[in-house]
Amino acid sequence: MESPNSGQDFLTDSIAEFRQLKAMSEKALVRMSDDDFFRPLDAESNPAAIVVKHLAGNLRSRWVDFLTSDGEKPDRNRDTEFELNADDTRESLMTRWNRGWEWCFQALESLTPADLTRVVMIRSEPYTVTRAIIRQLSHYAYHAGQIVTLAKHATSANWQSLSVPRGASDEFNRAMLEKYRS
């Protein structure tokens, strides 16, 4: 049986997941030096700076005028998101990143449960709002994982887990059981 608030629950939970992905990525990014932020692992890999630049571009394109314009904006040049320019400093890229997330949260927080069945376009392909949100959650989770992997590689033995550390699952599970046991 569907709860009467399932649409609002979906929106609330989606916003929480987007916030968690942003926070996890940022916790990983602050652990990287500027050199590591711009250093690819190899010739075929993107450094964290490129992932940040790409996500900033995607966030702007998908979430500005989310309900009323195609999620692939005509002024977006996606290919340039994978190129670093002289003006792509860590500060400028993080400013773009933060602005992109602002657009995301503004768009999501303005939605109502009735909007979830509306149709939006992404690259001329129709998506329900629900499916578009899930699509973006999946996309951002993929790139958040890349950022964490790059940060973990850069910090190596000094890495501090962003989730349950190795060897601590039983302790974590006991704490969660105690927390939610009532």
C-alpha cells in the first residue's frame, strides 16, 4: 500500500541523497592537495578537477529551468568540461561546483509530489520527473565514487574512511542496532 505522502517522501529522500553525495565528495576533495586535485592517475583518467568541472556543467544544465527547458542546455559545451584551461583554478572550479549544487537544490526543493509525473526532457528524450531525479542521483553517485577513489589514491596510507572503516562492520552494526532498537 502506498503511503499518502510517498511523493513527498521521495522528494525528501532524494534531496537527502543528493546532499549526502555532495558532502561525501567534498570531504574527499578537501583531503587532496592542489597538485593531487589536478593530477590524473594516468593518460586516460580524469583528475578530480575535471570531475568537478564536468559535474558543475551537468548540474547547471540539468537543474536550471528544470521543468521548462531541456536538461541539455543549448549553450552547454560538454566536451570542454573535460579540458582544463588556465583560468580553471581549484577555487574557480569549486565556485562553479557550489553554484551547480545550489541550482540542483533550488529545483528539487521547489518540486511538489504532483510534479513527479510531469515530463521533462534531457537531450530531447522524455523522462518523468521521478526518473530524471533517479538518473541524476545515479550519475552523481558514479562521479562521487570517482572523487573518493582519486582522494583515497592521493592520500594512500593516510586515508580516513568516509563510511564504515575496514574491520569495523560488526561494531558499526551493533551501534546501529542499538540506535534504532526502540
